[in-house]
Amino acid sequence: MADKIEIAEDILKLSFEEALSELESIVDRLETGDVALEESIEIYKRGSQLRAYCHEKLKSAQAKIEKITGDGGTAPLDTD
């Protein structure tokens, strides 16, 4: 079982969209390879926290939708 990631306080104040945007920016920076090793480690750590935060936000939204629909999911839009 994976350890739970501790999320920084400033990340907890972000909206889902802000966190996702920052995570995308981190991924872009890491993919370019233009970041020094120590900085790469630091931004990777922040990216992991952002990913965990976004994941929790999505799980929460899914639970709310399931509560609204009253069934454990949603029906397909078309049945072709």
C-alpha cells in the first residue's frame, strides 16, 4: 500500500483548475529537461502533491455525483 502524500498548505488553498494548471506547467518543465537536478527533485515533489490533491478533488466530485444520481455511477448517453 502506498503512503499518503502530505499536501502543502498553499496547495490546499488552490482550486482544482489552478492546481491542474500548475501541475501541467511542472510536467512541461520536467519534460524539457532544462531544469537542474536539485530543482527537478523539488518540483517533482510539488507535482506529486498537486497530483494527489487533484485526485482527491476528483474523487470528491465523483462521490457527489453518485449521491445525486442515487446509483454508483452514470448511465451511458447512447446505447448503440
